[in-house]
Amino acid sequence: MFPLSCLLVLAANAVDADTPLQRYTLIVGANNGGADRPVLKYGVSDAERFARVMVDLGGVSPEHNIILKQPKLRDLLDGLDLLTRRVADAARLAGPGAARTEVIVYYSGHADEKGLLLGEDRFSYVSLRDRLDQIPADVRIAVLDACASGAFTRLKGGAAR
């Protein structure tokens, strides 16, 4: 999933070469999915690597890169608020249509059929979709590297093949 998601993001840059592009990321790594789940070894390190690739190759300025490691639910909500504010502020300063804005939210950690697991907290897929819809970006991409995260795509009628 990691290389494909990078290719999709990088390919999006070619869609409209005349319009400046601003990319923003919220990258989350969570090894702890609660007391009833084993602690992951690579959730946080995968997130760190993804963040590095997005800055080095993916067109994300370091100041547009938000990284959360082992967050609690409140930290994730605050991160989404910060991401939304940054995108909205940049759009306000640039003016309408001045730049194409893309947002990538990456999560590596535990999940179940209802949502992302952050320690003993759960962030539902419905809440994640709602929060993504509030971000004033031209493109919003969620990359969920977690078991059962396919349930996220079924919110809009997607189906496993």
C-alpha cells in the first residue's frame, strides 16, 4: 500500500500543471490499539517513513506536515483541527482559485470494523469521513494502513471484490 499511495499522490500533481499546488499532511502512527490487542512494532516508524517520503518526494513542505505519534483521541482531533485551520488560512490568504490544495491523512495502527483504535479510544470511520469533509481542500486522500480499515470505504457504498 505504501508505494502505490505515493504514486497516486505524486500523479495528482500532473492534473493541472498551471495552478500552483499546496499539499498538507496529517500523519498518525499508533502502535497501541488497546489492552486486548498486541502492541504493533512498526505503526509509528511507518508513519515517520511516510512523512519523510511526503517531504522528500511528495511535494509537502515541512511546515505543512503534521505528525502524531501514539496519540490519544483528543490529540487526533486537535491534529485534524490544526490541519483544517492551516488549509483554510492558506486559502483565505491566497484568494479563490489561486492554488490547488491537496490533503493527505495517513494512519498506521490498529483498527476494527467501526474505526481507528488509539489506545483505549476509538475514532469512528463516520467521524473521520465527516472531519475530512470539513477540510476546504480540492482533494482529500485518506490512507489507512490498519486491519479492518476497509470498512471505511463501505461508508459510501464501496464493496470488497
